[in-house]
Amino acid sequence: AVCMLTGYLLTEVLQGKTAEETTKPLERIIERYEKLSKTKVGRCEFDKGGEFKGAVAAMLKQKGIRRIEKVTNAVVEQKNAHMQRVFWNLVAQRRGGFIPTVKQAVRISNRTLNRRTGMNPEEALKQIAAGGKVDQKEPKAGPAQRKKAFEQGTKVRALKQPRSKSE
């Protein structure tokens, strides 16, 4: 789980990926985050995975947490990819067993500087817990510029029907 504002990463090792197996670990993650940040979780964003339906949805409803479903969650996926790179580097160094290596990878990820906030996720979370605010810098390019979008008014050709897949 990743805090969308600070980028703080919290993990639990799971044996399976069903909604029933995900509920208790997710509940522990939410409780740990609320304890660390001294703020109540108001919403959770998920992809369309089955592990976030059923028992997880019921648990979130019971806690009064708004559930937002997205097609993909780029922030979480990006943070997960970063943590995995760190994890596999530690595995290559033969630093220890599985669980200690995961914990060390998470610790390193949470101490890596974030360009948008100008601090690492650990510092940002401490600032929130102290009642402060975490400001994010605006990216140099706007969303349209980042995607190399055409300027408004540019004439383009578009397909009326999607291309058929060739065999």
C-alpha cells in the first residue's frame, strides 16, 4: 500500500491473493498508517483486481473508508517497481532471508528522496503526523506536454473503426 501524498510504502507478505486472504493484512496496513500519520484514512484507490472486492469492500465500508476503483494505479505500480528493484539488488548481495530483505527494501524505498515533495516519504509522513502539510512541486511540463499531445486545433485523421487484428 502506498500513501498517494507522501509516497510512503507499507507492506505485508501474503500467501494468496483472494479477497479473504487480503482483508486482514490490508486492515493491519490501514491501522499502521493511521497510527504513523495520526490521521484517519478517508479513501483507498484500487485497480480492478478481484482481491479488492467482497470481504475487502465490506471491511472498508465498515471502517467508513471510501473505495475508488481505477483501471490502473500508476503511483502504486511505480513505487512497487522501485521497491522490487531495491529488493532484487539486496537478494543479489545475499543480505539475509526473505522477510528481513523485504523489510530492508521497504525501509530503503521510504528513505529515497522524492522530487515532487523535496523530501523522502518517511520525513513527509512525520511532517503530516506533526500536523504539518506536504507541498508538491508542479511538474515542469503539463499533462498535455508530457504526453506529446497535438496542440488544440491541429487537424488529425482518426479511425472510424478500430483496426482489425491481423493473423
